[in-house]
Amino acid sequence: MQDDVGEPEFSFPAPRRCPFEAPAEYEIARERGVVRAKLWDGQPTWFVGRYKDVSSILMDRRFSSNVKEPNFPFFSESRAKVLLAKPFGLPFIDPPEHSKLRRIFAPMFTVRNMELFKPQLDAFVRTVISDLVEKGPPADLCKDFSQRITVWSIVELMGLPHEDEHFFHECSQGNLFQTIDAAAGLRANEQMEIYLDQFLAQKEQNPVEADDIITRLVIDHIIPGNLTREQATHLLVNLVLNGQDSTANMITLGALAMMAHPEQLEQLKQDPDLVSNAIDEMLRYFSIALPVAPRVALEDLEVGGQAIRKGDGVVASIVSANRDATVFADPESFDIRREGVSRHLGFGQGVHSCIGRPVALLELEAVFTTLFQSIPGLRLAVPIEEIEGTGETAQAYGVRSLPVTW
Ligand code: HEM
């Protein structure tokens, strides 16, 4: 076991040079194993880039996700400010508290609930496509398509008022770029907190039976006293904010990848059974959850032959793991027929794995079984080199806009 601390190999997060490339620096960690990287404030952290090691950290309860731990590896100064002031949500709570809260929320995303939601979602996706067609080209696939679908979905599932969608979207955008604009991130979290606290209070005073997530939380958990309104509010802020742009960005990037690979797009149109493999490949290839996963070691331990001391910060990079050639052959290519792609870590793994995975998959499936079939001539309206990625500093990787025509 190596006990050598060593000099930082690169700054984390390293830049992605175009929407299709993972940062080249992470290759160093896949070659050498666990390495040192430098954070925004010059502090060193461990960077873990091999699939096997990233997976073992995600599954290991000796690593904490608590942002209050000294040496927690924040992505940027701005994100540190936001998360230390508003550490909202399941991602930043450790077991056993995390297990208790997760048991309350997980049943809301069951297969049965998703089956009930599917017909409404499919109908809404068709409406958004009809609106696009009616308005005519060109369009921005981000704004006019992906974001409409994901904000509507979260609002529908939560039982929030659709007339407030614009507010939820604005807050979500503030949260998305909290990594570069702390004031916007804090404002987004505070505004959502106030809104949801009032919404829950009204439901508590006037509980009317319904199947949506917020009504179930109020009737089954807040009123009986399993959960305080404050706890519920904090967890919901995180769900409502993170449940929008992550999936919207994945839809947009997935569509971009399909348009950049017309022969694969043709295969997908001919064989709709390919859709689930294609979606897994999109999740692997783009690995959009950029800040994942920051952890702090709770005891002395070893990862990939490297000694890690209690209290050390660690970044277990799913972006890097998903490009590990020992698991995914020819990892830099996009291949919707890739074998074994469902092993990707795009939704994380272990206790903190994505609770919204069933919703995100349902939305992606609704889109990629309909969009290109309904608008067969859909294509980029600008040269691909002009498509600008959000860089490694957003909460979820994406593109600023995706101009399309047909
Ligand atoms: C394509 C879309 C999405 C991707 C790629 C994604 C990715 C991830 C990843 C990698 C994690 C693990 C974080 C960690 O280990 O620290 C995570 C956790 C989480 N995600 Fe997602 N997510 C997506 C959509 C959603 C949606 C739609 C929701 C809400 C409806 C959601 C809510 C959450 C929550 C609450 C957690 C924390 C779970 C916990 O700590 O127990 N995500 N997500």
C-alpha cells in the first residue's frame, strides 16, 4: 500500500474541451490509480478515476457526504458558500439519518407510480412536439423542448401548481449555476424554501387526499409526526431543483449525440428496442452529474492500493469511471449498441444513488421513442463546432442552447 501523498497532478474540476470529450487530465488517474488533485482554493484532494475504485467508494459507508466535515472537497468557492449555508437534501446527509429519510422518499418513485405517470408524460411530450411543429423551425431544443418537459414532470409528480412553472425553472437555473454564482444559488434555494414551506403549511391545514408526492408526505409523514415540515421542505427543495436541469441537460445532450451520429439515429428509428441501451450510453458518455462524488474518509483506509487517512477529502469521479477502458471498450466513442453499458455510474451507486432515476429514465424514454420519429428531418441548425458546453462548472453538464431545424 502506498502512503505517499505526492504533488497535485491537475486542478479539479479539469476543463472539458468540447461537449463530447471528458477532461483529458482524468486519464492520468485511470493510468496511475488514486492521485492528488488541487481544488479551487489550492487545497489538495484525492482524485479517484478508475471504475473499480470509484464504485468501491460509492458503496463504502466509511466515506461521508457531510459538507460540514473539514476537508470536504467543494467543487468551487461559490458552491462551498451555497452548500455550507443551505446543505439541503439527501446527498449531504450520512446514514443512519439518511437511511430513515430515504425510506420515506424512495417509495414515491416506485415502478407502479411511474407506470401511472407514463401515459400523462407521453401525452405531454406529444403536446410539446406539436407545439414545436406548429411554431415551425428554428427552435432551441433546450428551452423549447427539454426544459419544458422536465419542469412539467417534476411539478406534476410533486403536485405543485403548473402556473408557477416559470418560478421553479428560474430557481432551478440559479441552482444549476451555483458553482459560479453563489448569490444566484443562495437566492434560488431561499426562494424555494420559503415557497415550499408555505405550500406544505397550507396542505397541513387543509389535507385533501391525492397521490402526488407532496400530499403523501404531508398526510403520511408530516401530520403523523415522522417528519418535520422543515425537514420535508429541505429535502423537497433539493428534489425540485435538481430534478429539472439534470434530466433536461441529458435530453438535450442525448439528442445532440444522436444528430451527430446519423447512422445510429437511423438504427434507433428502425429498432425502437434499442432505446434503453441508447439511453444508458448517453448517461455513460456524458456523465452529466459533474460534482459527483465528493466524500470525506471517516477512518484510515485504502483505495486502489493508496493509503487514505481519516479526514482526507476524496473525489470519486463518475465522469472518469465511465470512460475506463477496462470496463467500456473504446470508451471515447459513442455507441448505442455498446454491450454491458448498463454498468455505467451515471446515476451513482450505493446509498446515495439517484433517487430520481426512475423518473429520469421515464422522461428520456418518452423523448427518444417519439422526438425523431415525429420530426424525421430534425437536425442541427448550426455547425456542431459552434455548440457551446456549460463547462465543468455547472451542477449538471449541458449545453447553453441547441439550435435545431427540420
Ligand atoms: C439524467 C438525470 C439525472 C442524473 C444523471 C442524476 C445523477 C445523480 C447522481 C450521480 C447521484 C449520486 C450523487 C452522489 O452519490 O453523491 C444522484 C443523486 C440524487 N438524485 Fe439524481 N440524477 C438525475 C435526475 C434526477 C431527478 C429527476 C431527480 C428528482 C426527481 C433526482 C434526485 C436525486 C436525489 C434526491 C439524489 C440524492 C440521493 C441520495 O443521496 O440518497 N435526480 N443523481
